[in-house]
Amino acid sequence: MSPDELRPAYPIRTERLLLRPLTAADAEALLAYRSRPDVCRYVPFQPMTPEVIADRLATHWATTALTDEGQSLTLGIELGGTGRLIGDVILFWHSRQHRGGEIGYVLNPEFAGEGYATEAALAMLRLGFGGLRLHRIIGRIDERNEPSARVLRRLGMRQEARLVRNELFKGEWSTEVDFAMLADEFFFRYPDSTRSA
Ligand SMILES: CC(C)(COP(=O)(O)OP(=O)(O)OC[C@H]1O[C@@H](n2cnc3c(N)ncnc32)[C@H](O)[C@@H]1OP(=O)(O)O)[C@@H](O)C(=O)NCCC(=O)NCCS
């Protein structure tokens, strides 16, 4: 396999979770949290309907590998031993030349406060830095999204920028805070990670 593409073997196992592609059988579990206005407040999509979820499952979320820049890989977060889908994570591949990517995550609030989003996001950093050999991965949030900022800080990502009232987001100006991590920083912080997985 070329290091310029990512074809993970599923499921990806972490201490407490399984990460795997979403399927049509996940529609109800996705709707349970992605339809909620509180969950969607600081993410770039509106509360989702069953139709929108069905469309995403058939298109963007059907991706299981990253083969070129401009693509993104969304994986479901399943709580180990339960079969329950509790959220989803995404890895964007922004640039082949600059080896840049981005992570994002959404969790069902019923499962918040246990470190699951952090654990799943760390697995995506491993895929990005280890599997895809990215040089730099960012996380971008609305400044008011403090739980999300804590996830990124807990992962060891550095705050690099604060873009004041940068985007007109859902009818109001959003101040964007940008976090980043370089491959060297990642492998220093997580020495058990390898550059191939
Ligand atoms: C952002 C979001 C995923 C954060 O959820 P979360 O539950 O706070 O994050 P985690 O699952 O990593 O849990 C971390 C919390 O669990 C606690 N925790 C408990 N056990 C833990 C463990 N074993 N390991 C790590 N943290 C643990 C942590 O202390 C932390 O609490 P704190 O933030 O109050 O200090 C969630 O708020 C969400 O889905 N929001 C809506 C979507 C969204 O905004 N996504 C981000 C877009 S940029």
C-alpha cells in the first residue's frame, strides 16, 4: 500500500471503543444525536432529518478509504461490548502536497463525560499521522465550544490562532479557534504509535 493513501482494517479497536464505517443499520442511532439542535449548535450542519441521514449514508459516509486529497473519512464510534453507536469521528485529507489534515467529532450527549470523544479522536490522529503520514493535523472550533476545546487540548493539540468574528455561522458571527499538531509532536507524545498504523 502506498503511504499516500489510507485503507484501514476495520474495526479499529481502542481501549473501550470500536471505530468502523457507518451503515444503513446506524440510521436510527445517528438520528438520535444528529437531529438535536444542542448537538448541532457549533458544527457546520443543521439538525438532520432521516432523509438527510439516509443521503449521507449513501454518499459521503460510504467512504471507507482515503485515496486522494479533498476526501474525508467518517467512522462510527461503537461502545465496545455493547454494539451501540455513540457518535462519529471524521478525518479530512486537505492537501497531498502539504500533507495536511483535520479532525472532527460528534458524540451522543448520553455518552458525554467519559472520554470517548477524546479516545476516538486519538485513533483518528493515529490514522492521519501513522497511516496517511500526514505532517500536520488541525482542529477548528467555535470559541464558545469549550468541551470541544478541552478534547483538542487533552489530545495535546496546540492553540495557534483565534480568528475574531471570522464566519457568519448560523446567523451570528463566530470567533474561530484553530488548534494544530505536527507529526513530530504526535510521535513524541504518543511513543507507542507507529508510522504505519
Ligand atoms: C465536543 C464533544 C464531542 C465533547 O464531548 P465530551 O464528552 O466532553 O468529550 P469526551 O468524550 O472526550 O469526554 C471528556 C470528558 O470526560 C471526562 N472523562 C471521564 N473519564 C475519562 C477518561 N477515561 N478519559 C478521558 N476523559 C474522561 C473528562 O474529564 C472530560 O470532562 P471535562 O471536559 O469536563 O473535563 C461533545 O460536546 C459534542 O459532541 N458536541 C457536539 C458536536 C461538536 O460540537 N463537535 C465538535 C465540533 S468542533
